[in-house]
Amino acid sequence: MSANSRLTVAAHALTWIGLYQRRGHEVATSEQIAASVNTNPVVIRRLLAELRKAGLAESQRGAGAGWMLARDLAAITLLDVYRAIEPGPVFALHRAAPNPECVVGHGIGPAMTAVYEQVEAALSRELARTTLEDVLRDVLKAA
């Protein structure tokens, strides 16, 4: 199973837009953002459409079309971004109900649900502690 990079790509795109706007530009094109991420602009447009639905990005059509932040980087947490692009839980139970006559099949759901709820709570706490302003600060330190 491969790791999911959507949160990283979404944080990258929004942080890039924020820096681009701070440097005096009004909107960023999906082509410009895609060049930084090193992906196809279609991937960026699809991801930014999800972020727009969540109120994190805005788009402008027509002449001067492009993307901008809907809120300041300091007002967007990684949890906001995560919830915008990953609406479901991190882990799921069986797709088909296990055998209820089996002792493990009967008890695995409640046992794993308790663990998964703790994992989700810890993940949410950690992602809520970091804003995209924090990400940009760390990016600029590394540059």
C-alpha cells in the first residue's frame, strides 16, 4: 500500500499561492502551481476545486484567470486542508461484515473502532496545531 500525498500536494499548492500573493501577484495559474509541485495542471485544478468548496481557495475566471487564497495562510491549518481533501476516516472496517459466529469476527469491529477513534483524534490535534503560515516559515528557513 502506498502512502497518500494529497495533503502534501494541497499544502504545497496553497502555501505557494500565499507566497506568490505576498510577492505582489493577485492570482496564480494552475500551470504555475503545477510547475512548483512538478505535476500536471489538471491535478492541481482538481485539488484546488476541492479546496475551493471548503472555502480555502478562490478562483477567478476570464481575463486574469487563476487561483487565490480565500483566507490568510495564518488562518488555514493543516487540519482544514486535510478535511477538505480527505473527507472520510483514515482507516475503515471490513467492506463486508465478518463472520459473527467467529469470536474474532464478532469482536474485531468494536476493538478496532476504539483504536481508530484515538488515532483520528491524535491526527486532528496535530494537524490543527500547524498553520500554512508555519509551513511557509519552515519552507523559507530550508531554502
